[in-house]
Amino acid sequence: MTNASAPFLSVQDLTVTFPTEDGSVQAVDGVSFSVERGKTLAIVGESGSGKSVTAQAIMGLLDRRLSSVSGHAWLDGRDLVAMGDDEVRHERGSRMAMIFQDPMSSLHPFYRIGAQLSEAVLVHQKVSKQAAREQALEMLNRVGIPDPKTRIDSYPHQLSGGMRQRVMIAMALINSPALLIADEPTTALDVTVQAQILELIGNLQQEYDTAVIMITHDLGIVADIADQVAVMYGGRIVEAAAVDDIFYRPQMPYTLGLLASVPRLDQVRVERLDPIPGNPPSPISLPPGCVFQPRCAYSDRVADHACEGIRPELIDIGGGHAVRCHLDGDVRQAIATDVLDALAGSGT
Amino acid sequence: MTDTPEMDDSVLRVTDLRTHFPVRSRGVFPKTIGQVKAVDGVSLSVAPGETLGLVGESGCGKSTTGRTVLRLIAPTSGTIELDGTDITTMSAKQLVPLRRKAQMIFQDPYNALNPRHTVGTIIGAPFEVQSVSPPGGVRLAVQELMERVGLNPEHYNRYASEFSGGQRQRIGIARAVALRPKIIVCDEPVSALDVSIQAQIMNLLKDLQDDFGVAYLFVAHDLSVVRQISHRVAVMYLGHIVELAPRDSLYSQPLHPYTHALLSAVPLPDPRAQANREQIRLSGDLPSPINPPSGCVFHTRCFRAEDRCRVEVPELRELLPGHTVTCHFPMFDQQVGTVIRGPQSAATERVAPKARPPSEVIADVVESGGLARATGVDYVTGPDATAPK
């Protein structure tokens, strides 16, 4: 069943469509990527880019009556998209788990956290209640909850935001899943707590050899923890590469725009930032050609208005670096060099 | 830096401000059993056309400070002077004319605008409330404002709910600048926005400041955003300002251990730099503002704390020009947690010429035992990876 050379999670041509009154919305459009065990893939994008829906589709969290999912998500040789609801539910919580931005979305306000953690164990393992509680205690200790013996009988509302986030991580990891998807897990947290949580996820990942998909909009987090990066825009991956390539050799104008928009603590302050003009597209009315074209400063360098009419494909430019852009390789490279020089120049 | 009490031209001056919220017991006859000391002795001033950044983690009292200085929350004690007028104890009625001078921009552009009102009504509301009739009429004034903040004036009759988050924030900004206030309190104005939109809004705020000379009290948790927009920055912790300094001085030479910890925790968008960084990890959680720690409020989480910090409240000291800190053992001249360094040391050079000779400042710090605390610091050092992954 398992092919030694096949990646642990392999997503192929994943497409998610939501039928709405205003026509069907293609939230995710032909997304493909793979993640190995022990590695981290960061999916970067702004609101409406389809990054969260991608994760939900993999985890089988989308209601099949309200959405249509096509493509494949091979987890260790088995296709999650083709599985029935019960089968996916069995995988979820044991072989794969997800953590969210808001811990209260995963924690029941009426139950003590110990009961909720034990339940996660009892559903997936044949152990006694006592053994499950001991596992829960052990896990709370692991995620750095002080005084876990007392805390295990707390209700979620009695814990601080950072503590709740830890409890949610404990719950997600209590069955040592092989795949963890984290959807903006630290966005609501303070930077000092964020640093602790990211370190915690990294440590547990090493220990359990977990494949991690980190969904975020924060380029600092990407630089901190990612091995591979997929940049999403308008439901599509527009650039995918190893983390160093994304930061030091980016190619797609959107990625360049993102890098230029963020104020950076590690460089001398520029008087004015250089933001991407306009707004992200609405998934209801995506541009017909390149999804980024309406905001792209370089589409006039492509002949015959190709960016407006023809959809660019994601093309591998070597070394596992894929770019979805009509610009000629040389022109694109020249633009990237200019932008990066300007960014670096602002730091001298 | 230059302001002296005698020649005070600040648009906002806050002295020893305290905002405490009573904690009441349950039952039929609730009694006050404690005080949440959300703001506990904050002093600051904002000069005309200046941006003062107020940064800190959640629960530090930065938003309460922002709201109290506009009298949206009643202060417990202290004084608030708006453009030379003491507004601390004014009645709601007396405050109405002063609202022209001070406005607010909110974090959540979805909750701050009435979805049943058109953009024209929302932006025109300040004119109506204050009975101001601009030359050419309200409609023209509103459309000029819309154009100024980057909205299409033809959308005058659209409803707020038809706009995206970034555009809504522009509507909120247009409403705030409508009467040309002297100061705007911005409470996390970009934190709910997408990365590419954040930069647009920050540039807009900057342009409006250049045009109208408006001052901002900019409340935010994001240290890079605050650095981008502020002239001076105040760092808050548990209701206190622990460090206040000109921007470049604060970011290139942070003195308070808490500021170091905050700066070192911000992940940098540069994988190699990030892998080689030293991070200070704070232990524990924020203490309860009902029962703040004795002595220095930060001592329970501070990696430099000594017995003295547990007992003695540190005084505010000016250790660099305009750069004040409340700490017994400031981290003078140490690289830990300092973010701008190496080839980018230009920022350090740009710090205004020192008013006191450095030797004197160092002597001062050594005397207080500051440099002696350099060793035994419990921080996590990143892997010494010189080669990229």
C-alpha cells in the first residue's frame, strides 16, 4: 500500500466549489502539494485565498451537501477525498489532527479539560478511563501547563488564551498524529506566547515525526518554521518552493509584493511602505486570466494582454521551485532582482 | 525630548493616569472586593503632528489608556489635558465641543460602522453632530474626504456592508479626520487587515498626518507596525509604561528587559536571520491586574530580577536622550534581543546626539548594578547555523 518513494501526504489537483445563490464559488482551484513526515509546509495567503478551505477539505471537515470536493489527498497511500465520512472521522484525531486560531472552537465550554482530553483517547484507543486520564495528564505536562494535576479539572473558561491554545494542542496531539494542520494557531496570541507555542509545536513535531501544515499570513512565522512554502492567492497556488527560495529568490510578483508590504524589524525603517495596490479578489468573481493581474504592476510586460485572458499554469523552474506567471523567465528574474535590491537597499 | 513643562504645546498631556475597574462580589448586595488596575499611573504627552505608539501585550492596559484619554472610560485619578484644557472631570455635555479636537479609529471596521447607514451618512455624521456646515455643503465635503482616503466618491450612497475590510477602515478614517481633529486615538487600526492592505492604511495615516498635522496616539500590539508609524514609542506592561523613547532609540537600544523580550519574540521574515537569533523566553503568564506584583510589576517574569525588584518600585530614569525606563537593572549596551544590528547599524548611528556623555550614563548604570547582571541570563540561544538549510 505504501510506496517508499511516495510522500507521506500528497495532495493532487484539489478543487473545492461551493454552490451559492450568486453562482458557484471556486474557493480552491487545482491545488497540489506534498509533505513528508517531520517536515513543515507553510501555506501563506490573505483572506479569501483558499488556504483554510484547503485544510478543511483535507481534514474532511467540509459538509458534502454544501460543497463539492474533487482531486486527491493521499495520506500514506489512502485517498482522504474518496473516503466515506466515517472513515475520515476515524483518521481524524488518530492519524491526523487540526488546531485552530480560536481554541474555543475545539473545546467544549461545559466539560472539564481532563474529560475532553480523555475522550479523545478513548475514542481512538482501547484503554481504560484511568489510563486515558493519565495520558491526558502526561500530555498537559508536555505542553507546559503549570500544575497539570489541578488544571486537568479546570473548565476552558478558567484558563488564559495561551493556556487554552496549549490544551487544544494537547488534544490534537494526544494520539500522536502523523499529520498536523495548524490554521493560524497563534494569530490571536501575544508575541511572547506565540514564540512559546511555535517552539512547542516544533518540539512535538520532532518527537512524533509529524508532518505539519502551517497556515498563516505571517511571513515571520513562515521564515521561522517552514521547510517548504506554498503561496496561495485567489484559490490557487501561485508560487511554491523551499523556504530559502521564497525569501531569497522569489519569482512571482505577488510574493514580491508581500515581501515589500511588511514593515521589517530587521532592517532600517523606510519612510513609506510599498504596498500592493487594490484589494484581494472576491472568490465569487475571479479574474479570467491570472488571478493577480488586476493588482500586478508588471502585466504590461507580457505580450497580447495574456495575463488578462489566459490562465497561467504553475510551472516548475527547477529545484522544486514552481511559479504561476506569464512573465518571461529573464524578465521575471530582472524584476525580482530589482525588488529585492530595493528592499535590501532600504536597509543600508 | 524637547518639551518642558513650562512651554507645553502638547495636544495631549496625561499625568499619573489611573483607570481602575471595581470587582464586585456576587449576591443580592454586591460589595466591591477589589480593583482591576487596568491603567496604573501612566504619564505621557503627544506633540502636534506627532505619533506616539503605545505597544504592549493583551491586558497591559494600552486600549484602556486610549479610551480613557478620550474620556470614553472615566479615569479613577490623574489628569488629562487636551490641547491645554483639562478634561479629566468635564461633563458629557461640556465634552461635546472638544470632540472636534480628538477622534478615534477602531480596530474592527466591521463593528465600528453601522451597516444600515450609507457611507455618506457615516462620514457626514461628525458635521451634523457638531453642527458644522462646511463650505459647499456636507455632501461635497464628504465626497472630498472619500477621495482623499482612497474611496470612490460615487459610492456616496452605498452601505458600509458593501465594502471590504480595508475600504471600511478607510471610511472610519474619513469619519475621524472629517473635522480636522488635532489628535486621533487609533486602537489597533490595522491588525484586522490583510498584510497588503495594512501597508496601504499605514501609508494613508502617514499622508493625512503630513497634510493636516494631526497627531496620533497609536495603540497596537505589533512592534513592526508601531515602528513603521511612530515617532516615539511607549511600552506598556500591566498598566504601567515601562519604557518610553524616540523610535530609533527604543528599537536599536532597548533598555527594559521586557522590551528586549518582546523584540526578540517577533519572528523575522528572513529564514537565516531567524535561525541564528537569540530569543528571550519569558516564563509564566501575565499576573492578574487585580493583584499586581509588589515592587517592579515585571519582576515575576523578569530574567534579571533580584530581591530589590520584589520590594522597591523602580523610578523613571532618563538614560539616553528622551529615552526613559523604569527598571533597576536596565540592559544598557547589550545585544540580547536587539533586533537591528550588524550591517544595518545605521539606525544606531541615527540616534540623536547624546545629551549626557556616554561614560556618565554607563557609570550610572554600573552603579545600579546593571552591567553586573549581564551574565546568567536565562534565554534560549538559536542554533549556531552559519550555513543555510
